[in-house]
Amino acid sequence: MSAPRARTRIQAKNSQAILDAALDIFSQYGFRGATLDQIAERAGLSKPNLLYYFPSKEAIYVALLAGLMDTWLAPLRALHHDGDPVEEILGYLRRKLEMSRLYPRESRLFANEILQGAPQILDQIEGDLKALVDDKAALIRLWIAEGRLAPVDPYHLVFSIWATTQHYADFDIQVHRVLGQEGDAPFAEAERFLTHLYRSALTPNPLTAR
Amino acid sequence: MSAPRARTRIQAKNSQAILDAALDIFSQYGFRGATLDQIAERAGLSKPNLLYYFPSKEAIYVALLAGLMDTWLAPLRALHHDGDPVEEILGYLRRKLEMSRLYPRESRLFANEILQGAPQILDQIEGDLKALVDDKAALIRLWIAEGRLAPVDPYHLVFSIWATTQHYADFDIQVHRVLGQEGDAPFAEAERFLTHLYRSALTPNPLTAR
DNA sequence: CCTGCCGCTGACCATTTGGTCAAACAATCA
DNA sequence: TGATTGTTTGACCAAATGGTCAGCGGCAGG
């Protein structure tokens, strides 16, 4: 997802391989549960060679998280005042679900980081993330005041979209086993269900609209 | 949540203290990331003393998970055919949210286990869990066929309830920081929001009902 | 009060783990 | 080609980690 700054071809290739392998391992076991040996083996490199490219285990982890937040918030940033409010939010829902489908490891990495108390990204949560959500919450309140959206708590609306979409990445094992399915089929079904869910709840009631 | 079988008072007290401490640690760091020293310190016992009560780290972890699944599924089991379908599902939603409020550590332990590939509970997921969801999905389909519930995919309805309710336990740090609140206030707000969300989506439309 | 078991501990052990380093090896460029 | 820079590795290290064990103290029942 994020390409590291590199001077030579070999550097670009190997540090990318390291980050990719580290994403596999960290997203599954969390920072503490992952080992450099696991990452090195998955990357096809020796452990000392890993540490030639990154100074420490934590540096790899931080490098992964560094680029993640921006990418992760891009779908919400794209929520704009123009257009129909309900369709705007449904578009956000679709983009977020697509993120879960395309980048499940990143979603799990994020989940693991938060479960462990968000030691690395707490300031980003209180800073960028909170600011962005505050901003979009104000927009949603505006839409509600205009009668173009049913009156709902904008923060919990956003939380519920995060929860439902990331669930398909973070708990995909459970989803697949319960459904008895494999592959991306659940995502298409989820999109249909969630679209109905949010369209019902967000469409303003014409009988009570002013 | 689950009391271990014990013969003496001291056994009961200490193994309970161990399980309580282990729940703290495992739910935050996952199985691999947790250490016996952490658990021993939190339990106020020495590490050899831990291993006097449990034969291994894994045994503690398994003991925690063993009782969890039943408790975790109790709210869904309580979904019955009697009563109004919409209110039944809203009741399930409320019970599940209450579980997140009262037992956030258990929720995180479960989340961590699934993130790591559910090595210990995969068979329970494919067995008990799937069977229960299949059963309740059939009930929901019945309600839909009777026109007493809007037509929705029952599996993804359940998934979305899991996702939205467990989110407030698993991601509570994020929720609290974004809201700038502390304590249980988010749960009350979430209940209001989610009630509206699901009531809107599940109430059958009288215009299209047959 | 003494005997035997339960509870507990310090010392110890093997393995794993994050990390270092000197030296070997490969690529590049003047 | 030779000098320089970039890349890789085997050997090694200290700390952390899961686990063992002999023994000691205390409490309980006879």
C-alpha cells in the first residue's frame, strides 16, 4: 500500500518484500506476538538482512502504520456536501467495504493495534481521525437540519459503518465458516444488505419532513 | 465469567485470580503476545505458582475460551419465535450490546482469537456457532415469509449486529477518543442509534406487504 | 503434637528472540 | 580493471520466555 523511500532497485524490492511479509505477520499476531524470524522467513531474507533495511522490529511496524491512516481515512474524506446525502453515505459505505475486500490485512493490522491499546496511533486517533470525524459529523448534522437525512447520531452512524465493513476483513474466517462459503461472495451479499440497512434508516420520512 | 472447578478455598481464589489476570493480558495482547510473567504479576502470584494451578500457558488460554462461547451465544439463543419479530431482534441487539458493555475483555479475547486465525475455536465456529446461526436464520426467513419482517439476508443481519455491538468493546479506545467521552455514555447513545437503524430496516413496509 | 499433604518459592534450564558485527560477496562506476 | 559502495551472511550475544524441580513452610486431621 505504501512504497518505502529507496535509492536502488534492490532496496526497493527488498524493503517492499519486508513490509509485505511484516503485514502478513503483524496483522495476524499483533506487534508483540510477531517475531522477526517469521517475517524474515516469509520475506525470503535472513534476519540480519532484515535489520540491514530496518533498524528494529518496531521500525518495521511503525513504517507499516505510518502510511496506513491516510489510506484508511480516504473513503471518509471523500464524503462531500454535493449530491444526495443518502447516496453520499451509501457511497462511503461502499468504498469502505471495498477497502475491507481489497486490504483485509491492513484492516486487521489496525484492529490489532487498537486492541492492544493503540500505543502507536493514539495521537493520530485523537488528532487527524477525531478532526475528520468531527468535520463529517457536522456535515451530516447539516443534512439532517435541511431535512435531507433522517435524524441520527452522526458519530454512531460512522462507527456503525466502520464496524460493519471492517467486520468482513477482521472476522472473515468466522464469516466464511458460518456461511460455508469461500472467496468474495460475502462482500457482494454484504453490500446488498448494508445498502438496504442504511438506506432505510437514513432516508428522511416524507410524512414527518418539513 | 466461568468459575474453575476447585477443591479448596485457596484453589478457588487463586485460579480465579489467574483467570482474571489472564483475561486482562490475553485480551489485550493475544495468545502469542502475552507472557506468563505479565499474568503472574497481575494475579499477584509467582510464575511457578501459576504453573502449580495450570500446567501451561496454553492451558490457561484454553480454560478462558472454553466457557466463553456458550456465554457469548446466549443472547442469540434467546431469540424466540414468540413475540413481534422486530422487537425480538431489537431485544437481541440490546442483549448483545449489554454483553459488550459488561464483558469487554471477553469480547476482545474473542476478537484476538479470530484475528489470529481462530486456532482454538475453529471447530466450535463451524459446529455450534454455525448450527445456531443457521437455526436462527431459518426463523428470520420464516418471519420474512410471513410478512412480519422486511426481506433482508438473515446471515448478514446477524453479522452486522455482531459487528456493531462488539465494536464498542473491541474498539472502545477509538470510540472514546473520537467522542471525547469517558465511561458508559457511548453505550446509551449506541443503543438509541442502533435501535433506530434496525427498526427502520426491519419493519415491513405496509405499502408492499401482502 | 506429629504426620502428611497442600501451597509456594528460589534456583535453574533450554529455547526463543531482538539485535550486533566483522567479514565476505556483489554491483557499479571511473 | 580496480576502487568504492552497496548487500548478505554466519557467528555471536544478552535478555526474555515457558517450564522444571527439589525443597520448605504451613495448615489440617488423627
